[in-house]
Amino acid sequence: MKKKLILSYVLIVFCLLGACVDIWNQGYSYIQKQNEEIFLTKAFLLADEIEEQQFESEEKLIQYALNKAKKFGFRITILDLQGTVLADSSRDAKFMNNHGNRAEVKEAIEKGSGSSMRDSVVMKEKYHYGAVRFKSGQIEGVLRLSTSLSTYQKIWKQVVQKIVLLMLFGFVGVLCLVLLFSRKIIKPVEQVTAMAEKISKGDYEARITVKEQDEIGRLAQAFNRMSESLQETMEYLNSRNLELENFEEMRKQFVSNVTHELKTPLTSIRGFVDTLKNGALEDKEYAEHFLDIIDIEAERLGTLIQDILVLSEMESGKRPSEEKVPCDLKLIWNEVYELLRVHCKSGVELKSQFEEETIEFYGNPYHLKEILLNLVDNALNYTERGFVKVVFQKQEDMLFIGVEDTGIGIEKEHLPRLFERFYRVDKGRSRKQGGTGLGLSIVKHIVELYDGTIEVTSVPEKGSCFLVKLPL
């Protein structure tokens, strides 16, 4: 294992060395190519200037080119089309040989431009050349720019030296690290052992951090996967157990609440029936009064059973997608209005407001009717004077239904539990009004079936506002 580790690090170091050498070669080639393009570009620009001048004599052209050489800092050579040097910014042209066989000059004469890189016989250094053919007036020839590569070579030589030094230091450092950490190669095995012991004691969150892909690494990964699987299984079982406990608690509470709610009207009915049996039936006035109370309690009992059935359907989680049809909001509201307007107390106005003439909503008309019936009926029960107002509004892709009243309002501490089953703010008042304590819970479940939300704001003694938001 130790030899394998050393060999792998040595191989990495040599790969990095090879990459650095390749980068150096590519960089050097790139700089050379850039120089070539720069020389040719400047040569073309200078040639264009010379052609625009339309020189009448070679002397003026040569003087112009030599002045440019001083300005640019490049070596400039002017040649005729036979390769004879007419002028050179670094040497006396009289002592220079014919340059017609130079690669860049030959290429410029034949193709219009050329470049090359070689050792200069005249300057005794390696130069980069760029040549362009030109014609100014009656004068036709070749303009050549050149510069020494000694500066670039010195820079690259320094870069190479630094790279070699860095690689040597890196190589030595890697070897030291390998020797230092090779003694701890047994650590993953110890981690696997420790993890197995933790799992055996019930600690399923234990994990091993191992990056190696050898046998020990694969073993550690297998242990991690096993631990994750065990943890997920235990978390699932615990959550299911908690859900079952919650469901059982909810079932017990629901049964208790239903029993209590059913017991009250049944006890009342049984009491008045016994009273009638014991002689009150003979008194017509008392008999009719008692029968009216029995009828009211029976109706209340029927309403409670109906609400329980509706709530049970809502809690079954049945989605409304298969039942979606276009809903006429005005028609639904008119039906609700006709059912509830008779419940309005004297001095209470039931009114509605549609922000738009038509609002397209697809859903179950029964669900919308249940929302309006429960919210408006609840508002009417707790409003002694003023108004109950229902507002329908569309904003972007949402339907807003607001039910606002000027009733007694709700204290702040009651708001979080307002939508719980059988929860009443004023239990005595609610039963007196015939409420079952399930209306708001039904509304909430219907709204959630449509992925909507319901909010409530209230100020005691001033009124409340319920706002339903349903996606269109």
C-alpha cells in the first residue's frame, strides 16, 4: 500500500511536470504568433502610409521610413523587388548583401506579405521578421520590420528556471508528505471498526469520511450506505409511529368531541320527550313549545352529522382536479344569499361586491358554496349591527374572496386555533346560534384541497375579515 501511494504521487508530479512543459511550449508558440501578427500589422500600416505619400524619389521614401523606425523602435529595411537593400535603420545598406533569398522577402514579393524567425547574419541575434510589398508613386519594393527575440528568450528562460525549481520543491515536498502520512494508512480501517461499534449501539448517524477508492475505501462506502439506509428506515418508522400516535390522539379527541356535541341535543330531546310523556302533552301551549325545541335540536343534530360527513370527505385528501368545471361565482353567491338573508338580524346588511364583471374559476361549485355558506353564516351569527360584506376579486392568477363583518371581533389569543374542529371562541353563543364548531374547519380543508390559503384579521368590538386565496 505504501509503495502504491508513493508511486501514485510520483506519477502525479511527473504528469504535472509534463503539463507545465506543454503549457510552456504553447505559451511560447502563442507569443511568437502574436509577434508575427504584430509585425505584419505594423508593416501593413506603415506600407499604407508610404503608399498614401506617393513619393517621387527613393531618397524621400527612405528618409521617411528611417524616421518611422526611430519612432516605433523597430528595425526597418527597405528593399527593391530584386532583393537589393536600399536602406536599413541599423546598418549601412552599402555593406549589406542581397536579401532576395530571405524567406520573408521572397514571400512578400510573391504573395504580398511574409514572416519568418531566424538568426540574423548581420545583427548576430535571433530576429523576428515581417515583410510587406508596397508601391508608392513609381517606386515599388518591400518594407521589412524586425525585432530581436533576445528579450523574450530571456523572460522564458527565467520562467523555465522557476518552473523547474518549483517542480523540484514540489517533488521533494510530496515525498515528505507521503512518508509522513503513510504511517497513518491504517486510519480508515480503524474508522470502519469504530463505526461498526457505534451502529451496534444504535448510533445510525455515524459516517466515515474516506476518499480512497481501494478495497478499504469501498468497504467504508458500503458501511456509509448501510448506516444511511438504517437511519432512513429508523426515521421512517419513528415518523410513522409518531403519526399513528397523533392520529390515535386525534381520533380519541374527535370521538370525545362528537360524543359531547351529540349528547347535548339528544339529552335535550330526551328531556322534553319525557316531559311530554309525563303530562305536558295535554297542555297545547307547552306541548307546541316543547315540540318546537325538539325540532330545533333535531335540526341541529342533523346539521352536526352533515358537517361531520363533509369534514370526513375533506380530510380524506380527495383532490378536486377530476371535478373541476367552470363556476359561475355570481350564481353561487345568489344561492348563498337567498339561503342566508333570512338569518340577517335587524340592522345588519348583507351585501356583495364583484371587482370584475366575470371571473373565470374552475372547480367544484359545491366547494365554493360551502366556503361562502360557512364564512358568511359565521359572520352573521356574530354581527349585531352594521354589515356583512363579501368581495370577489381577481389578481393575476389568484381568486380572492373576502368576508368582512362589523361584529364583535375575535381576541388575538383565539386566532391560532380558530380553524380547529369544534373550537369555539364563545361556546355558549355558538351553540345558541346553532353552530356545530366545524364550519371554519371545513372551509380550511376545502381551501387546502385547491392549494389555497385562508387568513383572518380581527379587532375586538370592531369586526373581522376572512380572506380566501385560490389559484385560478
